[in-house]
Amino acid sequence: MKQNHTAAATGAAPELEARLSRLEAQTATLAEAVRALARGLENIPSQDNPPGEAAQGARLAHELLLAQGL
């Protein structure tokens, strides 16, 4: 019985590896999108900031997510 279980696990390994790789790529993309948003919002609100800086960060984050299909 153990041989059948091992064979089933071996057959599932490539599928699990593919899912893990996809999740890692999505996590990296989400992290980059959060960094882009943070960069756009990191200036101190009391200082004079370029008005489009936050919007630029939001656009970049959105483009990153779209490019990854998220």
C-alpha cells in the first residue's frame, strides 16, 4: 500500500511545485505593489509634496498587479 501512496505523491509533486511557484510569484508581485504604494505615500503630509506622487505610486501598483494577472 505504501508504494501506491508514494506513486500518488510523486505524481502530485509537479502540480504542487507549480502551485507553489505561482504563489511565490504572486506574493512577490503583491510585495512590489505595496512598496510602490508606500513610496507614493511616504512623504510627510505637512510638507509640500508633488500632487501626483501618490497617484503615480497607485498607478504603478495597479500596473504591477495587472501585469501579473491579479
